Amino acid sequence: MKIIDYDAECDAITLDLGSNKIHRTLELTEHILVDITNNGTVVGFEILSASEQISKIFNRTVSKAEIKQLLCEIKKETDNEYLIQFNSPEKNEVANLLFPVYRSPLIS
């Protein structure tokens, strides 16, 4: 598990998977961005409007102070799916965010 980087002023979470150079950022949804290398390897995620998005997946209001305490684990479920698991030590709860990441053949 890793501690996530949360910028309360911007209300954004950044999750880095490695030190590889980011070639492109893909917008999966209005609030979820994925950083990829030039060969399509996922190297990071960003969650915008994080307090709203995290509250949705926990199905309750999650404060900005609690978001700063969240632990996170990222698992590659399949070739195109990632699971981000958030653990709230404060409430002893776990919430999951599963989403597909498709790499278009047009991206180079």
C-alpha cells in the first residue's frame, strides 16, 4: 500500500506507478486521467474533484482531511483493467474503483 498524494487546494489526487516518462495523458472520464508512456504502459492516475469522487465510491461524505490519510493499492486486473483500492484507516473501510484503460491504435 502507498500513501496517495492529495492536493487539497486543487482537490486532486495523484497516483504514480513509476518513474517512466509520461508521453500522454488520457481522459478516461471527466474526473479520471491516466498517464501513459509512449508504448502505452500506464504510469499514473489523477483523480480530479477528488473529494466528490472519493465520497461517491465510499458512498458517504469523505472529508479532505480523511482523503489525506487514505492508503491506496493499484492492481492490474487484466490487460486493460485497473483496480484502485482505497483504504480509510480512520473508518476502517475499503472502497474500490475499477475501470478499463484502452490504448487506441492511433496513439503513438
